[in-house]
Amino acid sequence: MSKIRQDDLITSIADSLQYISYYHPKDYIQALGRAYELEESPAAKDAIAQILTNSRMCAEGHRPICQDTGIVTVFVRVGMDVQWDGATMGVTDMINEGVRRAYLHPDNKLRASILMDPAGLRKNTKDNTPAVIHYEIVPGCTVEIDIAAKGGGSENKTKFVMLNPSDSIVDWVLKTVPLMGAGWCPPGMLGIGIGGTAEKAMVMAKEALMEEIDIHELIARGPQNRVEELRVELYEKVNALGIGAQGLGGLATVLDVKIKDYPTHAASLPVAMIPNCAATRHVHFTLDGSGPAVLEVPKLEDWPDVTWTPSSAATRVDLNSVTREEVATWKPGQTLLLNGKMLTGRDAAHKRMVDMLNKGEKLPVDFAGRFIYYVGPVDAVRDEIIGPAGPTTATRMDKFTEQVLAETGLLGMIGKAERGPAGIDAIKKHQSVYLMAVGGAAYLVSKAIKASRVVGFADLGMEGIYEFDVVDMPVTVAVDSNGTSVHATAPKEWQAKIGKIPVAEV
């Protein structure tokens, strides 16, 4: 029998969440480095370089890989011979206290994204609690924990289906992955749960994402059962879709496909699929009564020797003087380096802006001829101008785009991944433009921000309107003023190329 102290669990939870906020798993960065070496798409290769450079910067600076520091998910396996030494809290309360301490850490404050009353007021809990916790009681005298911080952009792309027993899982996955768009920030992993019941399949898909990347070892030795055969088949066929890094077209869409299965009813075939993004964050630890978990600090030489620098072919843009005529010359896929002042605003700010416009009220800032960046940054620490400030998923703003463009004179938008039909139609109608920043490069992007101030809706916190002054912030023209979307054209081009040329394993 082992005695686990309450504070050992709390400290271990807090330490592990700080750890995964700035350290990618070693298997992920090495798999991404391999994908970088093999990538043939210039746009995708540049995006992967940004992600790898950002990853190393975060490891060195102990700052979040992504501004979305996630919802905490915990899998807990409690040994039946464990005794809690002097505990005054339940295990759930211990875990949530660890989350609270991690997210409020003064040297690396993490963004609190969790809202209570989700169908009503949606009020921020301010400390990212509560976590989502799954328990299992097992033989033994230890407490084993897998913990992850899952970003909303990838979590929102979760898919579930109740197939007929005779239906093809492969066909469903290959039909569904393109519908997920690029808001889950590929290249990442797919976690798939097969069998059980609906909720069991979903939990298995999430748990599968905690496993190490080992697809190349599996391919080398050969599959030994149906699940392994399915992993290899899906890995190869999903990458053959040509979606590529950030949806820009390329060879690497997934770095691995993980599958867990469970016996199911004869009439059922439940299948859940959950993607992990470029900000993959998870770690495993065990408590045996000897004290808090000790997490191994990675070595910088574990990171691939990749350093992103602006392309010499990139076009520098002065946001303070850019005109609609200049914007009209930009082409889909063109790389820009933004300089000057931009505004920010995401879901809550857009909702409030539209409500004010509907009431005939004046907005707190003039948007005419300006660019807005869809971002919810991490709070600054020490001498930072702003914390990690990567883009959020742009499609969530599509329903506001027509009215905002029509009534404010906004010139352009910056966000993550593709735009939907409503957003593209509005961009084309108003001769606007949508630029894409790389998801998973939040700390790198923040270094381009040289000044920041709140100019509207201060009560919304990270969702308020800021004014950033940027120098050489890298973006890609994702939707030009004619409504042509690189996220629609590039994957098709690369799918055709992959079908015609032999492609090395990524």
C-alpha cells in the first residue's frame, strides 16, 4: 500500500500543465521535423518551419506554444491499494486546484478559456477550471495520470457517426476529414474510437491522442492486426488528400493515426474522430507516494535544426497607408509581411459590434481602411509587450463579416484556416481580403508585435479590441479580393500531384 499526499497530486497537476504549455512531446517535434524534410509544398514547408521555430522558442522561453492554452482533460487510473494521506479534498477538487495554480502562475500565466453556464451567460471562470476528468479504478498501489490541454480550434472539429455494421470506416474518414477544414491546425494526429457506445467511442478517441507517435515503426515492422492495418491505411490515404500544413496543400496532413476499439452491439458501429493540432500538449506521470511527479526536461538538441526566417520573396505591406487598390493586386498564396497598426477582435467583440451597429450606436474605434486580427492573446509577463498571440479560427466570424464590411469600411481580416461560403461571398462583394497567420506559432507571432493597447471593450479581456503595432508579421493571402480561396485550390492541386508522383512517407 502506498500513501499519496494531497499536495503531491496538486503540485504534479500544476507542474505538468506548465510543462506541456511550453514543451511539445519529443515524438511530435521529431515527427514534424521529418515531415519538414520531406515536404515539397513551399507554403506548407514555410508553415511547418514557423511551427518548429515557435516550438523551440517556447521551450527556451517557457511561454505557451499557442495562445489557446486549452481545456484540461485528465485520465486518472487509481490503484485499489492507494491510501490518501491526510487528504481534505476529493480527487476531483485536488486536480482542479492543480489546474488553478498552473493557469494563474505569475511567471507563465496561461489563458483562461473555460466558461460556466455554456448555454446562457457564458461567464469565464478566470482560472480555467473545471477540468474534464475520466476515472478508472485498477489494481495496484499507484496513481497514473495522462493529462492534456486541448485547444478549442481542434476540439471543435470533432466528428462522430453511427455507421451501419457493413459501412466502411475508411470511406467515412476520407469523406469527413476534408469537411473539417484547416481550423484544427494540421499537421497533427487523428484519434479514432471505434465501438462501444456513442460516449465510449468519443472517450476512446480522446484517450488515443495521448499515445506516442509510432506510425513509422509500425509501417517498418508491418501491421499485426486489423486496427494496425486500419491505422496504416488511414495514415497513407489521409495524407494523399493533399490538405497539408494549415490547409495550404502539401504532403503532411497527419503525422499519425491512433485508434482504440471496444466491443459493440451487433446492430451498431459507433465511430468518433478527434484531431490533435500543431500545439499537441500531453504528458504522462505516476505517483507512488515518494513525492510529486518528476518531469524530464527535454534537450534543445531534440528539436530539428530548423529556423524560420522571412522569405526574400515576401511582400512588405504598410498597414498605415495600404489602399484598396493595393489589396486588389494581392494573389492567393502570396506571402506578406505586415507592418504598422492593426486592430484585433474575435467572437465576443464581433457580437457586441454587430449589436451596436443594429442599434445605431457608434463603435469605440474607426475600422475604415483598417485590418482586424482574430486573436485572443495570452496576458503579458515580465517585460513582454503581449503574450503569445496566434490567430483563432476565422470561420466563427463568417456570420458577422457581411455586416461588418458593409457598415464599417473594414479593409481586411487576419485569422486561422479557411473562410466559409458566407465569409468568402462578403469578401468578394466588398473587395476585401482575408490573410492567414499560422496556427501553432503564437509565440513567434507575438515577437512581431512591438506595441499593444486596448482601444475598446476592455471588459471582455482577451476578447476585447486591441491595437497592435507590428513589424514583419508573416501572413499568407488566403482569400483575395476576387473571392479566390487558397484553401479551396491548393489541396486539390496537391491531391492531384500526390496521385501522380511517388511520395515518401511523412
